[in-house]
Amino acid sequence: MKMRSLTLIGVVLWSCLSASMTFAKTTDQKRIDEQTGLIIDRGFETVKTNCTICHSAKFILSQKGDRQTWTDIIRWMQATQGLWQFDAKTEDLILDYLSTNYAPTKQYRRAPIPSSLMPPPEN
Ligand code: HEC
């Protein structure tokens, strides 16, 4: 076999390998807990234990927020819904988990359609 075709086979094999490794990595990063639907990441167990007692995790799944928003939600539940206080370490872990995995999406909705592309006004 010529050296060039060997090189070609090598390149093809390498591409397949790195592509499948990338795929495995991305799917691995988003493992979902079957019972709650929560993303499995650092702090997951703590959140599952503390946050799915009074309501299902659907409340978390349908909420997005930065650290401040999640802090506000927790303070609100503590003040009005009987949620207990956390020690600083536990609260930090919970807030890390929530603000990392349920962060605000950059673009919530598409940009408006430019007026030049819209139909003319009706009158
Ligand atoms: C002691 C009970 C209790 C615990 C524990 C609890 N919650 Fe709640 N949570 C509530 C109640 C009650 C509501 C309001 C339900 C409703 O609106 O009908 C609520 C609502 C929410 C909402 C929706 C807020 C909104 O603006 O609609 C989110 C998000 C939420 N909880 C997240 C969490 C997280 C995260 C944790 C863990 C840190 C947690 N909850 C633990 C009682 C609790």
C-alpha cells in the first residue's frame, strides 16, 4: 500500500474517533435523572433531597435564573412557604447547581422581523 493512502486511512480513523469522543462527552454532560428530570451534575443529590419534597422538580425545570434570581426564589419560599434555612455551604452548592444548569438562556426569543420585511400597514 502506498504511504499516501495509509495517511488518508489514518486521518479518516482519527476523525471518526475524535467525533465519537466529542459526542460521548456532550451526551455525558447532560445526563438526566429519570426520576426527577433534573440534570445530573455537582450538587444534584442535594437539590433532589431538598427541593423535590413539597413540589416536583418541574418547578425547577420550568424556571431559569442567574444566582440572584435563584436566591430570591429560595428566600421567598423560606419567608412564605415553610422552606427551611440552609447552612452556607449547602446553600452555596444548591445555588451553584441551579445557576449553572438552569441559567437564563441568552436569547429568549428571536429578534424582531425588520420592518422592511413586514407587509405594508393596512391603511
Ligand atoms: C417546604 C416546602 C418547599 C420546599 C422544600 C421547596 N419549595 Fe419550592 N415552592 C414551594 C411552594 C409552596 C411553591 C409555590 C407553589 C405554587 O405556586 O403553587 C414553590 C415554588 C417554587 C418555584 C416556582 C416559583 C415561581 O415563581 O413560580 C420554584 C422554581 C421552586 N419552588 C424551586 C425550589 C427549589 C430550588 C427548592 C430547593 C432549594 C425548593 N423549591 C424547595 C415550597 C417548597
